[in-house]
Amino acid sequence: MKSTNRSARALAWTARAVLVLALAGCGTPTQRPLDRSPMGEAPRVEQPAPAPDAAAHPPARGLPLAPPRAVSTHDELRRQAAERMVAADPNGTYLGEVPAVLLAIPVLEVELNRDGSVKAIRVLRRPSQAEDTIDLAIAAVRKAAPFGDVSRLPKPWKFNEVFLFDDDRRFKPRTLDD
């Protein structure tokens, strides 16, 4: 009986060690420095939409975005937002299989106003290389907005998106891989 408990504990410890090592390779979430509010709330990263690099991403020629559909869940909101980001920037995105090695993986938290417009964007994970992909991701969110009336959804009106950037600095929203 004691041997079984030791084996189980050793297996659990090994699994935790593997998880820690795997997560360590992913980098840690970081934020751009901002002043903290007097209430001790987490800082928000609010940035103006940067001008995309015209050489890396020529302007897309297509129809303007259709109005957003009504959504009834946060999952629908997140899916619609990812689809709108791809539709808003077809030359800056890719679909299909994700490359085995990615250039960068920034993660953003997007907070919305009642009408679906962007209230705030917070960087949850900053890649250790190709930091310009953060600006590309923020620009993609702003270009795809608004995301539809969210007033019927429970608060908070937020969603997170993981941006999977390839070597050509094109991204795929992780939501579309589900």
C-alpha cells in the first residue's frame, strides 16, 4: 500500500514538474507599465490604433465588414470577434493549420462598451520576441470593432484572444482553432 502511495506521489510530482517546465517555455504574462488606479485595480493598456506596416500587410481590397450578429453568450461573442478580425484583415491573417513553430503568441483581453465598441485592451501575455506583433494584434481588434450589442450579456463584457503569428507576421485567432 505504501509503495502505491509513493508511486502516485512520484507520478503527481513528475506531472507538476513537466507542467511547470512547459509553462516556463511559454513566457510569462507581462503588461506595459501604467499607473495603478487609486482603488488598486489592475492597470489597463489603452493604446491608439497604430498604422499597420504597409510593406508587411498591403491594404485589403474588399467589402466593408457586415454589421455584427446578435450574440447570446460570451463564447458566441468571442467567436464572432475572431471571425470579424479575419474578415477585417484578410491579408494579415491565415487560416488552416497552425505552423509547428510560431513567431509570437501575444494574448489580449478586450473590454467592450455596451454597444460592442472597444473600451480597453490589456496585454495579458507579451511575446519575448517580435514585440511588434502586439501592435498588430491591437490594430486587428480595433479594425474589427464594433462587436455588436453586448448589453444583454452578463458583465463583464470582456473576452480574451490568443494571436498565433507565423513568420510572415500574419495571425490566426486561437478561437478559430477550437
